[in-house]
Amino acid sequence: MIGRLLLGLVLGGAGGLVAFLIQEPLLDHQRALFDPAAAIQQTVWLSVILGACYGFSLGMVDSLTRGLPAQALRKGFVAALIGLPGAMIALFLGNLVYGTLSELLGNPIGAGATPTPLGFVTDIVPRTLGWMFFGTGIGVAVGAVTGSVKRWWHSTVGGAFGGALGGVAFEIFTLIFTPLYLAMSGGGRVEIGAPGRAVGFPVLGASIGFFIALVQEALKAAWVRVVVGRNEGKEYPVDKPVCIIGRDEYADIPLFGDPQIAPQHARILRQQNRHLLEDLATPAGTLLNGQPVQQAWLKDGDTIQIASMRLQFFEKATRSLVREAMERLEKPVSRPALPDYLCPYCGERKHPVTGQCACSVVPGAAAQVAIPSAALPVALQTSSGAAVRPAAGAVATKLVILAGARAGATFALQGDVITIGREPGRDVQIDFDPTVSRRHARLERQGNQWVLIDEGSRNGSFVNGQPVQQQAVQIGDILRFGGTEMRVE
């Protein structure tokens, strides 16, 4: 998100600076104040220059955020062509609004009209509305090259906001810099709008670019993020009726670097505000949360695997539902109070004389202790519900994921070293959780126990809720890596 906002800001400002450098020596703004024909001619040329510069620079933002420079140049030229008529219409409407409101508010427009604080107050409204029309025209051109109706609308709204804010900045800089410019020129008859344009055009472009990106990010309903593979961390919006995933440069979600990925490998269909993942009959297939699928509905947090690439799907419509379900799963179940003659651990009736029950220590059976059965894995409970601690020398054999999209999945503990992390090749690969580091931790077998060793992970490793660098683990311990919890069994 930050990258898109900064790119819109920088490229929009660069487009405005180039437009100022081109139009300033070509157009006679002073003459246009007195000659209506010259004013019309100037408006036409100014709209051509501004539309082409802003359209080209901002039309490249979407493709550059996808890492496609060649496509960015092509879309920049298309946006520039679309921006020519759009900017012309918008600039004429803006000048009409600006001129009409300025006359109604009694704000003088002429060669000797030096900006004043009072003039700023009466000029700020028409200036803002006038540039808002222009920003809308640029937003229409930028949105048209995205190929998405939603992003076209978002770009239009963002352009309007950016144009309005740029108009305010234009007027402020004119008020600040014009007196300095007049003083430096000796107070003669000079064209007083140049300082405002020198700063105003870049600020206007930066504002339009920033707000187009901001509105697109704020209003997106669904998107995917590359979790493992080339361009890791890059996000792609899912805002078309059909979004293609594949190795094709023109794919909506382009995935490069793996020849097993087909040019058009899979697609995401939008159906009634929900999203359906569909494999396009590819040899490598498509996995959803580790399971091969031909068609499947997506929900927030799902992991899509295509060959060696892994994506995480985000959807605002299902985010609250997923969170509520996770909270219900993770919330501990409260047990009703039992009468005194029943054991609170195994629930069996106590002996009326000795007070013993099914989970009491039996002479000669040192392996059994009276502990809550709910605190141990199911594999360590007897058929009567009694909890049995593993006998001395017992070694853990697996890790079980407790919650999330892969709840219940197991990883066998075999060999002497078990590597844990997000990158391919790890023995316990947690590629569905972006909070897990690529090389997060490892388990080393030392005699009859496993020792957890953190490998400098970003979010740390935990045993029973406590952060550790190196810690021996036992059957029943809860390990946490990033946001993923596992139980040792």
C-alpha cells in the first residue's frame, strides 16, 4: 500500500514539473488575460500539455506496482491519449466555474491584481472547484487503463479529491511566492502567475496521484498478497469480474519465475460479492489451503498455492465471519461445577471411603498421575477419560496445528533435526502464515527429548506462552511461531 501511495505522489509531482517546464516558455499567460481568443487558444494548449504529462506519469503507476515496466510505458501512452480530451473538457469547465465564481465574489482577475489575503479568501472556492474538475478528468483517464470498472470509479473520485486539494495548494503558493517574485523583479509589470504554477502544477499532480492511489487502496474489497516466491510481499487487487492468475505479462495477478506456472493458470471469479477460485485444467494444478481444487469458494485468510508460488487471499466481506469463527474455536469451554462426590478431572464417582477415582495414582503404576485430561493431547487419554502422562523416556512424535486454516494438520518428528519456517524445503513449512520467518526455528533431538532453538526469527518462538531462545519441550507443550500455535504430541 505504501509503495503505491508514494509512487502516485512522486510520479504525479514529476508530471506536473515537466508540464510547467514545457508550457511556461510556450504560452503567453499575460496576453490571455486581455484577449479572449488568446485565452481559448492557451486553454487548449495547456490542457494538451497537462493532460499528456499527468496522464502519462500517473497511467504508469498501476503497472509499476506490479513490477511490469514495459507494460507501464504502454499504459502511460494510452492514458496520455485518453487524458487529452478529458483534460481539455475538464479544464474548460474548470475555467468557466473559476471565472464565473470569481466575478460573483468580486475577486479581480487581471495583470495588476496582486494576490492579497482577502483575494485569497474569495479566490479559494472557485480555484478549488475549478481544479477539482480538472483532477476528475485526469482520474477518468488513469482509471480507464486499469481495465476495471471499480478502479476507474475509484480513480475518478481520487482525482476529484486530489484536484480540489491541489487547487487549495495552488492558491496558497501563489499568495506566498508572488510578493517575493514581484520584489525580486523590481515591482514592474510581470506575469504574476508563474510562481504559483511552478509549485502548484507539481503539487497538483502529486495530490491527484496520491489520492487516486489512496482511494483505490481504501475501497478495495479483495486482494491477494505473494507470501512465498518472486515479488514476495507484493499485493494485487481482485476487482474485476474475472481475474487471471498466471505467467502471462497481461495476467491480472502475474506470477513469474516458475516454468510450471501456465500463462493462464487459474482465475478468480466474482459472483455476488463472493470470490470463486477455479483452476484452468493445468498440469501442475492449484492448491487451496494445501488441498488440490478445481473450484472452491475463497474466504479471508485462505492460502493459494500454484507450483512454488504461494498467495494469501484477503476479502473484507468474509473477514469478520472468519474472525468470529476463530474466536469461537479458541475460546476455552467453561465446565459446569461438579458435585463433591465426582472427580473434577475425570468426572468419575469417587470412592466413598478412600476418595480415589479413575485418575487417582494406583500403586505400581507410576506412569499415571492425577492431572486434568483436558490439558493433555487426546492420544494420552484413556478410554475412561483419565489423563496419563507419558512414561519416562517417551519421546514426542509429532506437532499438531491447533487453529487456523490448517487446524488439525500434523508434522512428524523424525530424525535428529526438524527445521521450521516459511520457505520451501523446511520440515515444518508454515507457508500460510506471513508472520512466520522464512527460517524461523528448529527442533534438535538430544537424547530422549526435543530442544526448540529460535533461529533469529522476526516475531520470536514461544513455549507455553513464554518467549524462548532455546528450550527443551515435552509432550503437551504448546509452541507458537508467529501467529501459528502447535501442540507437541
